[in-house]
Amino acid sequence: MDINDDWDEKNRGRPASPLDKIPAAAGPIFRTIALIFVIMIIFSVAFGSIFVSIGAGEVGVKFSQFGGVQADELDEGLHIVPPWVSVTKYSVQSQVYTMSSQQEEGERVGDDRINALTSEGLMLGLDISVRYRMVPSEASSVHQRLGTAYAEKIIRPTIKSVIREVVSSHTAMEVYGQQRQVVATEMQTELESRMKEDGIIVEEVLLRKVELPGSVATAIEQKLQADQEAQRMVFVKQKEELEAERKMIEASGVANATIIQARGEAEALRILNEEIKKNPDLIRYKYIQMLEGQEIQTMIVPSSEGIILDASNK
């Protein structure tokens, strides 16, 4: 008897299985996929998860057990990496490094302000805050050269060095007074130049507080007050000068108007005199015009003129 016939006889009464409908050639493919999946699970358990999630504002740096740090960083989102590759996450958002005299305000507990000498040799204490962020494409380089503690290794010493260099080229009055923002801008420009080489972008430098020696602070405060008073007096003087100029212009305008009016009246009288000379009766006519509308019963006139009009209107 044929073996296949015997197999058919044994399974003739058994219900058909869904697996019986799968082509025989598909079996090896499924087995291969299942084997790969099992191997991945084993590696994941042994070496860590193969799924890596990179959060918002982060970048992932890959380190292979066989090749070291890899140059291509992982962007935000879910990624699948081989089990022999570990991922270190770095923030590429804006961060702030503060060095302050206040307790627990800066990166280190205690008085962490920067002491710097001015151009005249005075020691200043400065509270500084620097806002910065990492260049995403430079994360692998930063990880390889500096590691996760790059802020303490490169940002902190660079800030201290640059601040002291910039302050040394200015007087205490410039750092403490009205040019403080100019000094802070110089600090930012120099920090940008230094940090750019290390994959760090400096966004802002805040010169938050400047502490002077007691006697110097008093002298500078007095000088600033004197300067403000001098500026106020200059303003008052300018205001008074403008007011005086305005009054002179106003008086000149009034005088010019009076002169023009007088000239007009004189010209009118001149013309009137000329007309009277030409026509003597004109003065009598003007006299009558003046009397119009007035209730006059009796009027005395020179005898040589005779009766001018009937005053009683009868």
C-alpha cells in the first residue's frame, strides 16, 4: 500500500486545519521570520531594547560596540536600532548657565559669581547668565570629545575666561554704569566666536549684577547722580532758552503787526488828506457821516460856514 494512501485514510475523518491551506513553500519563510523575531527578542533582553524614542527638543547620539560613536544623529520620534548600539540623548533646546553670588541660584551652590579686574585694577563681582543651545548636527562630535558633562568642561571655563578678558578692557564706570549693555554685547560676541567651534550657539548674555568695592560704589553713585543732575540742568536751560526764543518771536510778531497797522492807518490818512485838498467839501461830507444816527438838536458851526443841515429834521 502506498504511504500517501494510508495517510489519507487516517486523516479522512479529521476536520481540515487552516494550516493545510498554506502552500508548502510558505512554510520556510514563516519559520525564518519567526526565527529572526525570536533572535531579536533574545538580543533585546540581553543587550537592551531595540526601540528608542527621541523626545521633542532632543537628539540621539549612537554608539556602536563595534564601531564607536556614529556620525548620524537620531531625530525626534521612534527609531529601531541594533541591540549592540546604545543611544545617548542630548537636549538641543535653549538652556541657561548661571554663575551667581546667591545661594542655590546658579549651577553650583554658594557664591559662584565671577571676579574680574577692570582696566584701572578694581575687582568687580559679576552675576552672569548665559543662554545657549547645542547644534543638533554637532551632538555626536560633542559626545565624542566632551561627553554629557560638556557644560562643566567647556561652557563654564569659557564663560569665565571671556568675561574676565572683556572686563579688563573697560573701566568700572563702564561696566557698572550706562554702558553695561554694551559690555554685555561684547561678551556675547566673544562667547559666540569661542563656542561655535565646539558646536554650541550662544543666544544671549545677561550681565545681571555688578558688585563694586564699597568706597568705589559710593563714588560712582555720586558721580552718576551728579551726571544726572547736570543733564537735568542742561534740559532746564534748553527749555528756558526755547521759552525765551518763543517770547521773542511772539513779541516780534506783535510789534510787526502794530507797525503794519500804523503804516496802514498813516497811508489811509495821507490818501484822505490828498482827497480833501482836491475837494474841500469832502471834509463836510465826512462830518455829516459822523453825525448820522446821533440825536442832535443844536449844533454850533462857524458863521462863515452857514447852515449845514436842518438838525431838527422838520
